[in-house]
Amino acid sequence: MPFQILLNILIAVMWMFMSESYTFSTFFSGYLIGILLLLVLQRFIPDAFYMERVIKVFKLMILFTKELILSNIEIVKLVYKPKLDIKPGIFALPTELKSDWEITLLANLISLTPGTLSIAVSDDNSLIYVHAMHLEDTEAAITDIKETFEKAIMEVTR
Amino acid sequence: MTGINIDIIVDIIVSICLLVGTFFIFSTSIGLLRFPDVYTRMHAATKAPTIGITGIMIGAFLFLYVEHGIMSGKLILGLLFVLLTVPVSGHMISRAAHRSDIALWGENVRDDYAEAVKAKENPENTE
């Protein structure tokens, strides 16, 4: 992947020299042309096309923004509810993610999504302890997080 | 004529951004007062302000750009760093609270973390 990005920047710089205008917008259009070239020639370049991964990162960001807005609305609803009928609790979320970077990302995403707040990570990095605002069905909460966030993070990093 | 209209539209958008942002931050402070224990309060303190600050920053950014033609990168950077640091501080505060044995609110609550900590400490004590 670093090789492809380097190639893409090289194409952009060459485009800048060929059109003899050294501004950011020329660099940008050169970069777009480079993406197009790499897309057409991806059979001859080692590794998968790197824009696929960029698109996955964007998908993760869109998912995150959606969940963030939903969680905000949910918490505001709870704040103005006259009677607090919540049932908080802490459950252990088993995770398949391995590296520190992935686990940090997952814990932060959990913290910013509806009704959940990551409290701690176990020593062997296999469990994340999550405080839930309203814990009725633990299994449902675990599968919910695993289906959305863990999957999306794994698609980006692997 | 059209110039005036665009100005009014931008003003309305900026006001909506600022009002939404302030509303969410106001709700956060009410939540901090109303919720029963540290953990639920951390919920209020980590979630609602993110969108509140996003609203205020974007409102300020649009206003500066349209009125004065300034592209303020600092506002966007501030937004980014708030989004990065808020969940981390929420995590650390609630973890510190749990380690200082602050009980959860409610009856018969499920607490996997306390059990795990106990299970880890007990074998050392018995040996």
C-alpha cells in the first residue's frame, strides 16, 4: 500500500510539471488522474488497490457519525424524561481484535455510541468491560456491537 | 436582491447550528445534575457535548467564512481533538471510579468487571 500511494503522489507531481502550474489544485487533479491510472492498471501492481481501503474508512466514518447523532438524541431523551426507569449494568464484551490500535478504536467508538461506555480492558486484551445505560438483554447488546463496529474495524485493518 | 437572500439564509443556518449546539450542551449539564451515579453521569458528559461542540464549531466556522472570508482551520482542529479526547477521558474517569469501589446505582445490577477483578485478586490473597 505505501508503494501505491508513493506512485500516486509521483504521478501527481509529474502532472504538475507537465501542465507547468505549481498550485494545489493542479496537484489535486493530478492525484485524481493517478487514482484513475492505478484503477485501470491494478492488475500489474502488487497488493490490492488502496482506494478500496480508503472507501472502507469512509464507510466507518459515516457509520460512526450516524451512531453519534442517534446516541445524542437518545441521551437527551433520557435527560428530559420525568421518571428515570433505567437499569444500568456492566457486561463483558469478548473481542477478536488483537492490536492495541484496533482495541483503542473500538473502545472509543463504544464510548461515543448509544447507551454504552467502555470502562476497562482486560489484561490479555480479550475482553472489554462495557457499562450500559439500560441493560436488558446482554446477548443482544454484544451481538449488536460485534455486528456493526467490530466488523467495520476488521474490514479496515485487515 | 439575491445577495440579501443568501445572507439571510446563511444567517439562519448559522443560528440553527449554534442553537442546536447550545441545546445539547445545556442538556448535558441537566443530565449531570439529574443522573444518579458516576457512570450514568459519564454517559451524559461524554455523548451530548460532542454534538454540541460540533454544532457550535461549525456555526462559528460558517460565520467566519461567509462574513469575513477566513478559513479557520483552528476550529476544525479543535473539533477533531474534542472528538478524540472526550471518549478517552470518559473511559479513564469511569475506570478510576470503579477502581475506587464506587457502587453502581440500582438493585441487583450485573457487574462483570467487579467479578473479574475479584477473581484476579483472590488467588494471590490465598497463597
